[in-house]
Amino acid sequence: MNFQHQDNGRKGEFFLNNEQGQRIAEISYVWSNEYTIIADHTWVDDSLRGQGMARQLLDHLAEFAREKSLKIIATCSYVLVMFKRDSKAFADVAA
């Protein structure tokens, strides 16, 4: 899967488009300050459900945070659940 990333300095997202260019999965964030982003939305098309796509998106977001020395505040219900469920994997980036 070739995830793409966009960031305009105020908000950003990791996403996946299908071959027709249609969005089929995304995780978005908003910059809170220069050290913190807020993970506010995760969405996966029904055709990809059950394939671990949301977790892959979250892993990309977490890696981005690690590379930039950022913390992630979770307001998205999926990210909140995953931060609790797999707290060891995200302890270094969870705010």
C-alpha cells in the first residue's frame, strides 16, 4: 500500500487512494502547537474493513510524530481506543 501524506502547516493527513483516485482510507490531524498534533479523524472504506488498514494509518501517523519529536493528542475514537489497547506501542507519542 502506498500511503500519501499532506500537511499544510495547520492540518494534515495520511491517506490511501484507489486506482481511480478515490479516497479509500484516511487519518487526519490538526497542529495544536509546534510540539503537538491532534489526531481527530480516522476513516476506512467498507471494502477495506477488517484488513488492519486503520492501524496502518495510525502507525504512519505515529512514525511521523516520532520523526518530528511530536506528541499526539487523541480526539478520534479509534485513536483513543488504540492508545489504550496498545499503550506500549504508542507510549512515546501519546500526549
